[in-house]
Amino acid sequence: MSMKPQNLQRYFGFKLREHADKSIRLSFGKIVRKEIDSDVFKALLKAQLGITHVGIADRKYFYTNKSFWDEVVKEDWIRKIWTKEGWDCDNMAFYFSAEISRLFGLTSQPATYGDFDKGTFHDRHYWNTILCEDKGALKLYTWEPKNETMVRAGELVNGAMYSPIKIHLAF
């Protein structure tokens, strides 16, 4: 049985992606995943960020240590193809969360929606909030996928304040 050229191309494309994903996973070494109960994660997000809405779908979530994230943020995950109302902040935040989950099985980097304030400029925006273990404590970080910056949650990101309104661990 012969395959149509486009089906053969698709088959090899997915095989190539499978091998590329394995190569990426191996390049980060052993990842120590830890588990957190969804109610505990939700309470931590609400307490540390002062928000009221956290969308939860699973009973448990997986996180890891800060040193893993320090390595992750060195890479260009988004490929800088921003287009207004096309491939923009919400797409980047959800993509980053899904890609890290797909590659590493981590589910502690949800897309976050909220206010973006820089000087007199105010807008609504999406970014990621990352839960990780840092020096023996659970801490939250803000990840801005558009310029690939990570800071402790609540700190300024390139001179801008990010104030979360809701977090999407699921819809």
C-alpha cells in the first residue's frame, strides 16, 4: 500500500518532532517532579497573588525546582512571531504552559490574565505564573513570554507591574 506524498511528509514530520522532543528532554537532564494537591496550589496562588479566580481541572499538579526553570528561561520557546490579535500574549502564555507540560510533565506554569501597568500606560495582558521550589520553599515567579523575563511574582518586569486577575490551570 502506497502513501500519498503529503501523508508521508506528515508521518516523517511527526517522527522528526518526536525525536526532537526526546532530544530536548534529555538535554535538561533528570527533572525531579514534585506533586502538589490542587486545593493547596489554589490556596497558595490566592494567598500570594491576592486573586479570587483560579480555574482548576486536575486534582494534583506537578512542579520542580528553580534551577530547572533557570535553564528553561535561557531558551527561546516562543520564536518571536508576535502579531497583534493573532499570535500575541494569550497565545504565547498558553503555548508556553502547554509546551512545558507536554515536554516535561510539569503543570505548574499556568497562563495568568491581569493588568499591565507601565508609567501611564495601562492594558490587560497574559503571562505565566510559575510555581517552583526555591531554597526549600514554594515560591511564585512571573514569566513574561514576549520578552522572556522571569522575576519573583510581585516584582516589576522591565519596569512594568503585572497584577493578576485570574489564573487558568484549566477553563
